[in-house]
Amino acid sequence: MATRAARVAALYDIHGNLPALDAVMAEIDSLGIDLVVVGGDIASGPLPRETLDALRSRSDARFIRGNADRELAVGVPAPESKAALPFWEWTTTHLDDGQRTWLAGLELSLTVEVQGLGSVLFCHGSPRSDEEIITRLTPTERIGPMLDHVDEEVVVCGHTHVQFDRSIGGKRVVNSGSVGLPYEDEPGAFWVLLSNDIELRRTEYDLDEAATLIGATGFPESEELIEILKRPPSSEEASAHFEKMAADQAPD
């Protein structure tokens, strides 16, 4: 039986950015949210343990697993993401066995009946895979087969860190964006509010304070991460990059 809620916050791709998460949670707590759906790629970042602890302490949170969570929990990054190996190795040393076991046990998707909106499927990449790419530029003919066996009226995904809200084949496909590592033309923490409609949201937080905290963690290439948080790439640039990745991954 599907979970039911009137107001749902979807938080994706937090990537261990605790200051961003704290700011979003403070806003959520002021809005009368019934349910928080955490959409994967939770811990892979500078404050993994603290981020997991903060989220798992909430009784209103439900979780699904992203590709980065899977890699942390069950094995090394996939060949196409070997560049992330130093970050993966660092993060795994900052999680205990219990936290990795918990990540490994997360479901790949979640269905919620949202009052006034209908049935919503939450997944990380696509309904078929935690790594499949959907962007605001993805042709509808490529997305269509991903939705073939989806009964829900709305699909909420993440993975590419860029928000969008599209209508495809009679379904609404929404990307929640990224709380912790957005590629959205401007800094902030990006998420989605679902009630009788869907609202793409952005929450500001103190980037200088976050930079100090992140810089003190010893996270690999933390200076580069801080630069991205303060001056993110454009959503157009990021979407084009992910579309190229999708083309490279497509079978010949």
C-alpha cells in the first residue's frame, strides 16, 4: 500500500553537504511538511556521517538509494566514474559498517499518494536504473521507454543536479535538483515541494560558513568543491554534459 501525504518535500543529491541540508530542513519545518523523501546520493561528500545522522533522526523521512549510495555500500565506483575514486575512498573511511549496511538496504523507488496531485513515483536516475540520465534536454522518444511500466501520474527523479518539470506521454516528469551540489546558474540548495501542485524551490544558506566547515573536513579537493558551491556551472552547460554522457553510454 502506498504511503499517503498532503505535503511532501523531495530532497535529492545532498552529497554530504550538511550546511545545505540544515538550511532546507529549517525551511521545511516552517512549512508544515508531512513527509520528506530523500532521493539518493545522500552521503558521498564532505560530511557523510553527520548528514546520515541528521536525516535518520527524523521520523518523517523516507529514503531511496542513489548510485553513489550503492557504490559506497556494495563496491567501488563503476568504471565510468573512476575519477570519483578518491572521494569514494575518503567517504567510506568516514562511515561505519552499520551506516554502509543501512545504505545497502535502501529501496530503489518509493510511491506516495500525494493529496490533490495523485500517485507519485520517486526514483533516483529513472524508473529503470539509478544511473540512467534524464535532463531537460533529453528527447521525449528516449524517455518514453523508461516510463513504459510506470502507472504513477508523476515521476520525481534526480541524479543530474538540474531541476526541471516536463510533461511526457501524459505523465509529469520532475527533477528535484540537488540540495548539496546543484548545477543551477546560482548557488543555493534546490529541492521540490509537492502538494496539490509541484513547486521547484531554492533555499539560500551561508556559503562562507559552509566553506569553513567543509574545508576543515579533509575532504579531497575541498577547495574545488567550495568553488562549485559558490559559483556553480550553468544549468545549460550541465544538461549538455549529461546528455553527452547519456549518448556515450547508449548501446551502439
